[in-house]
Amino acid sequence: MASFSEMEYGKCACGGHFKNREVEIRTTVFGRAIELIGVPQGVCPVCNSSVYKAQVLECIESFIKAESIRQSH
């Protein structure tokens, strides 16, 4: 599997090609502020639409599940 920084996101509906970048995501999980740094995202330079790969979303979901388990103990 390619590293996250080498992921290809393909073509946007507007006709542009998604470019890889890393973003920060700030959210609240079970009342606790969480910041994820360096999250891979595809962004269209034409219309500014953004997309995530399924593997990235699965990692975020796993992190949130782990946090929920940690909070319940």
C-alpha cells in the first residue's frame, strides 16, 4: 500500500485533479477536544472540494473508538 502522502485522489467532478495535502482536524469526542494533525486529504485546486481516502477515515474511526473505550474506563 502507498503511504498516505503518495495517495492519488483522481479527478474532481468539476474537471480538476485532486492534489494531496495534510490538514488538521479539530473535533470533540465524548466531551473532550481532540486535534488530529497531518491528516491526508485530497483538495481540488479548481473548486476547493475536498475528499478523504477510505483508509484515512477508517484510521480516524479507529482512533475515536479507542477514545470511547478509554473514556469508559
